[in-house]
Amino acid sequence: MDADNIRRAVSRMSHEILEKNKGIGNVCIIGIRTRGAVLADRISQTIKEIEGKEVPVGILDITLYRDDLTMVASQPVVHETLINFDVTDKKIVLVDDVLFTGRTIRAALDAIIDFGRPANIQLAVLIDRGHRELPIRADYVGKNIPTFIDQNVHVVLEESDQKEDKVVIENKIV
Amino acid sequence: MEWTKHDLLDLHDLSRAELELILKTAKSFKEVSSREVKKVPALRGKTVVTLFFEPSTRTRVSFELAAKRLSADTLNIAASGSSLSKGETVLDTALNIEAMNVDAIIVRHFSSGVPSILAENLRSSVINAGDGCRAHPTQALLDMFTIQERFGRIEGLKVGIVGDILHSRVARSNIHGLTRMGASVTVCGPSTLMPIGIEKLGVNVNYNLDDVIQESDVIMLLRIQKERQQEKYLPSIREYAKVFGIRQQRLQKAKKRVLIMHPGPTNRGVELTADIADGEHSVILEQVTNGVAIRMAILYLLLGTKK
């Protein structure tokens, strides 16, 4: 995927979010650090261009909720979670770059529920690459990309990587 | 920057990058304490023991809250009421606790070096919560965190540490930490309470409090430790308060944004007057709030992953 494809996918997903929720009443967007947060900002920007209204955006760091925390060897750096609104009774659109095993999303769901009781939580991802290990699915998908389990999917976004937007699939170096 | 240390004994052992990692991690944990549900599952299933041979409220409660907010189980052992009063050695007590499979032991002892001896002999992580006159690393870290939060930096700031430098582990840990982060530290206090050769730690010595007040961005007061105070050091507490106590009139010459810090417990009317302790420059209670965040960061870094 190149920059234009990503832009169109984000634009379509923004429209779908508006369509499904019949506008932006009660909708809040939460992006998962790091690239989910960038995409969340872009979606909220696009929604603002369409509807002329701001959607509250939050950033979630899921490090402390990881299920493999005690098994990984090197310390994942904890970043700040910034959610400046009450999630209770809101429609939350959770945003991430790649949906793979579903474990990140599981952690994010636990984290959000610690903040309150949302009306519902929807999931938007730029790439769905398959290989789920948990019963989780996305409501909005930028692109489905079939992959082998040992491949890596890299999403590069200008805001976080200082390089032009693209999605690349790499074979793991053995 | 990857964290590799197994214990936290003294800030002297830490590089600037490690100090910066702790401060950065603590920033994320501060947010957790402001949530409605003040708990994250990061240390689920870990057990943390506090082993205190000296009285403490703030530090022990702060460590316990930090551990609980990370979902670890906590257990408190005080010297009185344990087998220590039956003659068991400190190391035996610690080995016995460890035999019950605990992950971290947080120790405070009146003798310098006890945490280091435990660290050499235990598999669990040892965290120094204050040993004798030597080190109190988490206090210095929370002081540094508070300074960084207020000024946005530590590098280049002038910090005056005032009081009983001789007996103060808080002063020593702050000196190591602050100088490594690029601050310039001046110590000030009665000459009887100023250790010989303290300049070798890279600090300035000034016996005139008014000079120190005038040039400092941060004034850190130390408690007059009545329990370590034999009469010979000071003519009287009243005289100390007169010569080295902070009061409104003295602060008039201070910088506009000066921070007044105190590790607690404060002796109101001795190290500082009540109006200063509760005044606009005082960050004494903020230090306590930040203490929990710093201790969460330390527990997370030491216990968060498989070593």
C-alpha cells in the first residue's frame, strides 16, 4: 500500500464510522500507541472535514496490560495514556494499525473498561493480516492482507516515522 | 535504553540514561494514580515485601500503594513484633522470607550497607528504602521527578540542600542524582553537621543561607533528625531555626519561581515556618504524590519482565 491507498482507506473508514453511528453524537476515538494514535488523529481530522465537528481523541498505551509482560526479556517502555474524557456511555472507536493475533486488542479492551463502562466499543484497523488467536474481529478495515504467520507487516506513517506513508510486508530474516 | 539492573541500592550506580528512563516511566505511572480505577495488571502474581527496621509512614505506605496499584501482593514486616526481636540476624530473616518465594524485598535499616549485603545474598530484587546515612534512592528520584515536572528540566538548575548534611541519606542520594543529571548543587548547614570532604562529590559548600537562597532555583530542606542528634552538634534547636530556618522575610531575596522541598516529616518552626510549608513555593505534598509514581516505575522496571 502506498500513501494514496492509505489516505483513501482512512477516508472510507471515516465515512463508515459516521454511517454506522449515524453521525458523531457520543462517538469518541481512542488510538493505540504508537501508530494507532496517529491513525486516530487522521480519522478525527477526516470526520471534522466531513461533519464540521470535533470528535474527542484519546491515546492508549497497553504495555501494562500485555499478557506476555512477564515473559518478554527486555523491558517494554511504558508511555503515557491520555484519555481526557469520561468513556462511560460513549461509543468508543478503538484504532490500531495492524490486527494480527488480537492480543493487543484484548489488552486495550481491558484498559478501556478500567476507565469506565462504554456504551459499545468498535474496532478500526488499517490492516487485517489474519492469524487470530482470540475471538476478536474488526468493524472497519482499511485493507485485508493475507500473510504467512512468520511474515512481518510494517506500517510506516509520516507523523511517527518521519517517512512517507506505506505498508510493507517483510519475510522474517532467519 | 534497556533496563538491566536487578536491584536498586544507590543512585551512584545508575547512568544518566537509566535515571532518565526511570523519570520517563514514572510520568506514565503518575497518570494511573489519577484514574477512577487506580490499578493496572502489570505485576499480577508478584509478591513484594517491605522489611523496615526504622519507623516510617510515608515511604512504606508509598511503596505499598505503588505495589498494589500494579496488582502485586504486598506484605509488611516491621522489626518490632518479628523474630528480629528474638535475635535472628537480618540476613536470616530475609532468607526466610525469600524461601516463601517473594519477588522483591524493600528494606530500610539504620545501618549503612544492609541493602547491599542482602542484594549479594538474595535472588529477589532488593530495593533500598533508606540505609543509615548512606542512600535513599527513591526519595532522591521523586525529588528529581518533582523538579523536572516543575521546570521541564534538571540540567543547569541550581539546587541548594540545607540542613543536617552529615546524617542525611536524602542529601547524599540527591547529590549523586542531581549532579549526574547536570544540576549544580550547593550544600549549606551548620559546620558541625557538614561532612569533611563533601566537595569531592562535586558540590559547593556555603555556610551562608541567605546567599544560597538568593542563587537557588530549588531549596531542599532536610529534617533535623532528633533521633540522630546528640546535643553536641547544635547549641539548640531554636538557634538552628534562627540561623538555618526558612521564613517569609528571608525568601524575599529568592528567585520568583523558587521551589521549596522537604522530604518530610517536617518540623514546622524549625526547618521552615508553617506559612512557608503551606505557601505558594512549597511542593512538599506534590513530592509525596510523585513518590508513588516513582516507586511504581521502580517496581515495574525491576519486576516487570523475566530476568
